[in-house]
Amino acid sequence: HPSGQIAMLAQACPWKDHLFDLEAEQGLVGQLLYVLYPGEAGSWRVQAVPPSSDSFDSRKKLPAAWRGLRDGELSAQSGVDGSIFVHA
């Protein structure tokens, strides 16, 4: 993505450790916020990047209003048709 804050992968893979290595090598530590990759049955997954490889926190969480919502309710709140779920 032109912002440098979103990466889109062609397939699911273990990306976290590689990301932190690449950020350090390129002098871009902390810039990437989200990683998108294909999920099941043609869906897409969005994963927030943690501040470090051993953290369960996120550099930037998805909006609080979306968290814990599912399906139609999430689609209505987010404006993204076909949304499935956002973790609380």
C-alpha cells in the first residue's frame, strides 16, 4: 500500500519474525500497521502488527466499535460488505 502501513501477502504464511527483521534492515521499524492475506473460501484476513514479535498487543488496533461484532452487524458498522468477525 502506498502509505507503507499495510502489507498484502499473496498467501498465508508465518510473517511476524521476518517482518521485524526486514523493518530493522530497512530502517522502517514501527511503520507497518496491518497485514492482509487470503483466508478460507475466498475471504481475506486482516491482522494488526504487534509492537514486538512476542507481544499480543497491536501497533494500531482496529476500531473499538468493530470489536466483537460478527457478519451483518460488522458489515453495517464497518461499511465493508461481507465482513465476518473482529476480535475483541
